[in-house]
Amino acid sequence: MKKIENNFAVTGFVAKDAEVRQFTTTSVARFPLAVARQEKNGEETKRISAFMNIGKATLI
């Protein structure tokens, strides 16, 4: 089976401390990331914010 790897980068602010859960063979960290973008409507510019839930598993 061919291994497929996807990567992307997101910048933002960590909204709160990571919640780390440890299991027998792995650990999982979860935290919300606040990201923003700008929308322009004529002369008016608005900043739109959203929260992304991030989860990362690490093998021990």
C-alpha cells in the first residue's frame, strides 16, 4: 500500500492550553486555534475570525 502524506500550514493564536490524553501506545494533544481572514466589500474591510479544533497524535 502506498503511503500518502499531506501537509499544510495554518497561522493563528492558540485559544487555550492543550488537552493531552495519554494512551498505552500513543498520546493525543487537542487545542483550538483562532484564525482570521480579511474580507473587503468596496471601501469597507472586515476581519472574520474562526476557531479550528486541532488534534495531534504522537506514537510513544
